[in-house]
Amino acid sequence: MTRRLVLLYGMTAMLLPLAGLHAAGLPVAVTDKDSQRGAKDAPLQTTRHAADPIQPGEDSHLGLLAMRSPGKPPNIVYILCDDLGYGDVKCLNPQGKIATPNIDRLAGAGMVFTDAHSGSSVCTPTRYGIITGRYCWRTRVQQGVLEGYSQRLIAPGRVTVASLLKQAGYTTACFGKWHLGMDWALTNGDPSGDKIRNAANVDFGNPVKGGPSDCGFDDFYGIAASLDMPPYVYIENDKAVSIPTEITNEGGRPGLTATGFKAVEVLPTLTRKTVGYIDRQCAGAKNDKPFFIYLPLNSPHTPIVPSAEWRGKSTLGRYGDFVMETDWAVGEVMAALERNGIADHTLVIFTSDNGCSPAAGIPELESKGHSPNHIFRGHKADIWDGGHRIPFICRWPGKIKAGSNSSQLTCLTDLMATCAEIAGLKVPDDAGEDSVSMLPALLGRDAGPLREAVVHHSIEGKFAIRQGNWKLELCPGSGGWSKPKEADASKQGLPKVQLYDMSGDVGESVNVQDQHPDLVERLTRLLEKYVAEGRSTPGAAQKNDVMVDIWKGNQDAKITPATEGKKL
């Protein structure tokens, strides 16, 4: 009835990377069942069970069909940090130098996922995956991110997590950084384009289309994109709160700014708006009217602007201070739930959109003993795990065992299928194409991997695929901002692809692609299948929005059947 993958193992080709996590010092619970899953490199077979077919007379487009009564559905609060690294959370990195008491408390009362990944190593693509349950590389955004004046990315009519939950009676709200494009009203009818940073032809007095209000959210208050991208103006529902008339450098880039808009006030404002919403909704939440809050924070992304009361709180400069203020925001949301007596019936999810950015000053942080991306190679923008392995913590009192952890391989695209199962709905074939329900893991009922594989994507559009212990990267370098970048990697004569055994090499230091050509080919074929079918989950094949090339700039590395059994 729910979207899950049923996997029949060959052996450790699909074994969760427990050994590597132990070596890394990550919190992992190992059971006897985990330790008996077989020997290395055996072939893998998978069987996919599709969701139940839609019956005659049912809504075949939305497909948001009540399957059973799962009991009173919980409120859901999804907190998404911006550029927070795995190692920035104290409970995930005990050697870290930043205090995060509220996030740590959330983890102590819930479950930590040690192998969770964002759908991309940068902002926009990850957010698209969270909201739609679909990998963003299936859209026009094949690399990079959108900006503040970019046109809408979520197609009209596409089911989102918010529109899905509304079918189950949820009220829905978004407070924060949207960064998925929106269609601003224009004075001359010309398209705003995806790279214009100062659109003089935008009519801020008329409603904006294609934003959160058109994507299933009843309420929205926030900003169009990253805080360093103009326009610098708050948007409430579908209209700018005020007309930006000044040109300032408030966010770090010159652009139109509303009078009184201050970057340093954005995080406190979003926190206050969220707390106020919880206060208003608590009565309904106690009377069978649950709410869904999507809270995409602007922090600790640039501009790194901790409030005055937080400056100097850490020993790591403004970045450390901003992370501590981010932790404060999480604490305020938790306190609002507790004060209103609804914490015990609320699923809180805390995570980040990608790894820590070099804009945080990573070398300086490391010189002071703080590794923002923990032991993982690379950082934001990269194809290596430092770019996309992120903190992921869930609390749901009475359902999720306090102080537990999971080594399940999971992706932020999994929110849609998880919410659907919680709410007793099912996802139609033309939605959530890359979303798998995590509910069995949350409830401690997972007997094996829930996902067949996860696809990773870098800022330059480079692809990787992770299946069990094995991670294949279709590029010779970082695919992002770390060294070696692609051009330098090619000059150095590095192999065209990278293959890592994450069970013993979680830092991705030893490329074993020449030792396992069969794995290189098998993982390549699986990725090609996901692209060709327009989905990575059970269901009818779907179309990608554009042609997808998994070998961008690396054409001579293409794998053919003739390469099987040979060194590449």
C-alpha cells in the first residue's frame, strides 16, 4: 500500500556501511541481524513492489487516496538549515567546538540518521527534491542554482508535500527561504530570466505567481531565495510586504531592497513568525486539524550575520555564533510546541540542505579544532560526501525511540512518501518519483535497506550513485569547488570515474574503480535505468523535463558492456 522497495540481497553489495561508520566514530546501533548479512561483492537482485493501482472512480491525477486510518496524524515540523555541516552539530561531532544544546536535546529525544543525504550538494536542487519527492536533475536545472528573480521551477499541477498533506486535512505553512523560483509580475511582459539579479521591470505591487502559495502552502512568509540574493524584501503569501526602492548591498550583492530590511533580522523574524503560527494553530492541532510547517532557515548561509546578542558566544567567530543562533531558533520552535502542549503529537525533522560552505572559512575553523563537515571529504558543491551528507534528526514522542539511531541510507526526497504513509495516503505515479517512505525506520521496524540506491548531484551537474557500501562518481575530481576541480583532475590524469567502498573508506580516499569494473558497470547501468524510466521507485515510467546526460564533460568515460571484466 505504500511506496517502499523490497530488496532481495546478494550480500554486502547492499550491506549498510556499518563498519565504516564505526571507524568514523559515528553513533550506530548494530544488531545481530545487521552483522550477518553476507559476504562481499555478491550479485544483487531487486524486486520492486509498485503501489496499489488507482481504482475506477478515484482521482487519477492527485491519487492522494486514503488507504487506511493510521490513527490521529501528527503535526509535522520540518526545519531545514542552510549550509549547516554534519560536523557543526555537537552530538554528531563530539570533537566539534560549537555548542548546539537544543539540537542535541532533539537528538536525545529522537533518532539520528548517520547516512542521510541531500538530493544535491547545493540549495535549489535539494529544496526541489524535498518539496516534490523528485530529483531536481530531472528538471531544467542541470547545474547551479536559481536566483531571486528566477522563474518558478515547480511545474503547475505537480503534487507537493504540502498539497498532499492538505488532502489529509492538514493546514500548511512555509516560513523562510524559498529558492525555487517564482513568477514576479512584470511591467513590460518580458520574462525575468534565471540569472537577472536586479530586475527593474518587476512590478512588486502585484501578486507573484508560482511561489509557495501556488505549491500547496496556505501561509507563507519569507524571502525569494538565499539571503545574499536580491530582491531584499519579505514576501507574505503571494505579495511583497513592501516595495523595494533602494539599491543596497544588504545581503552581500547589490540589489533592490525594501526600506528597513536588515539581513541580521531575518533569522529572528522567521523564528518569531513560526512560533506565532504554532501558537495560533495549537487549538486546531488538538482537535483533529494537524499542521505542516516547512521552515527553511536562512542560516548559517551567507551573509553570516549573527544577531548582536549572539556575537562572541562561540570561540569560532561569526560562523560559530550564527550556528549557535540557529540552534536557538530550533529551541524556540521546540519550546512553542511544548508550551502549547502539542510536542508529544508532533513529528519534528531537523536537517540541512547540503554540507558546510567554504564561505564559513573552513581552514580557519579546522585550525581551531572544528571540522564542520566532520570526517567527510569535500564541502558544499562537491560530489564527495562532505557536499551532501547532512545532519538528519527526527523526534516523534511515543513513536520514535528516544536516543536511537539509524544507519539507513536515505535522501531528503523521501519526505513525500514518508508523509503519505503517515497520513494514510498514497502517492500517484506522476509524483514523488524518487521518494521512499522512511516510516519503517522511524518506528524501528526496518529489517533491511529501504532504498535500492541514492543518486547524488554536484553544483556542476556531476553524478554519483550510492548503493549499499559502494559509491560511484562519474567524474575525476570534486565536481564542485574543492580541489582537484574537473579540469585539474583531468590534467593530473586521474581516472575518469571514482569508486569507493564506504564501509572502510568513508573519507573517499582510495579510488578502487580499476579493481571492480563489474561494479562500475552495474552502478552505471542502474543510474542509466533511473534516468530512462524517469523515476527510481516502483511505478509507471515517467518523463524527465529535459534530456539528462549523466556524463557531462566526461564523454570518453562512458561505460559499455565491452568494459566488463577489464580495467578502466
